[in-house]
Amino acid sequence: MGKKNKTGRIEDVNRFPNVIQYVDFEDEHDLKGKWSSDEFGNGNPITLELACGKGEYSVDLAKKYPDRNFVGVDIKGPRIWVGAKEALDNSIPNVRFLRAFIDHLENYFSKDEVEEIWIPFSDPYLKKPKKRLTSPKFLKIYRNVLKPGGIIHVKTDSKVLFEYTLRVINKENLKIVSRIDNVYQDAPDHELLTTIQTYYEKMHLEEGKTIHYVAFKLSS
């Protein structure tokens, strides 16, 4: 893939055709409501990877499911560079990256435009629960872009974040689709959960940490 410093990666991201940059955080983007038609040129369903980092899930899911569209969202350009470059180098047409803050999702996606959300190994914000991507604040945002019955997948090594998410699900009376307390012990043959590994997941596994997973719906 080649190595580049932070400045070089930012310069690349600024010109990569598969990276959409924020214009103004207060304005709605031209692609809102038109991602599948105008950006991907099809009518396929959209899956988001939030806090995508290097975009491992976005890229690998796009390879596995060519009939779906994937958008990795993160604010860090040098991280996005990794997944965006891999997608370009391998001519993967159904994945894009959005450089923006996640709490501004409603500026980029319209109501019911997203079918599925993945949140793999996001920051657990041990001292700031309200910043966790499964906090009520963010669930409210997801409700405004996720289709009814759409699934949110959370995968984490953080017991704190996992248990917090379960409490929020219970408090908000949401429906759990799947819960696996120890992915590699309890579901070693689960393809999506074991064959796609983020940079942080590989590091956590080397350290012997337990990987947790829960998938849930915001509505029936």
C-alpha cells in the first residue's frame, strides 16, 4: 500500500474521488437523500460504518456484498486514507468514505436513507458516557436516518461500553436481534464477526481481550 506521513495522507484524501469531505457543518450536503442514485449510480441499500477509522469493515463488507453500498464515516482524514486507498487500488466501486462528525449525520443522510449501521470498536469514552456512539443522543440521530427495522451492530472489546449499550437498549425498550458476550469463544464460525477484523481488534486479540457483540433495532 505504501507509506505516507500525515500531511501526505491528508493531501491524498483531499483529491480521492471516493472521499466526500464536509463543506460546512451547519449546511445540508448535496448528496443528502441521493447517495445511491447520484454517488453510487444504483438503487442499492446503504450501510454505514461509524467511527470507521481505517475502514476495514467498510472495505471488506463492500467486497462481500457487491449489491449493497457502504459508507465509512470518520473525521480523521489520515485514518480514512487507508481504506479509501485500498478501495481505489482494488477498484471496489460500492464503498465511499465521508469525512465528517457523526453527530452531523442528518446533514448528509435523509430520513430512512440508511438500512444498516456498524459501530466496530468505537471509543468507549470511559469518563464521558454522553459521547458514546450508543448513547441516547446518538440513537436519536440514527432514528432520523435509519429505516424502520434497520439494524445497528456494535462490536467492542470494552466491557464498559458493551454493558452500557445493553442498559440503554433495555431502558429505551429496543429489540435485541443478536447478543454474543464472547465472539471468538461463543461464535467462532460467525463469518462477519471473525473474518473481518479492524486494526484495533487484532491488537486487542493479541492482548487476550474478550470481544463482545450486540445487534439491535430502534423500531420493529
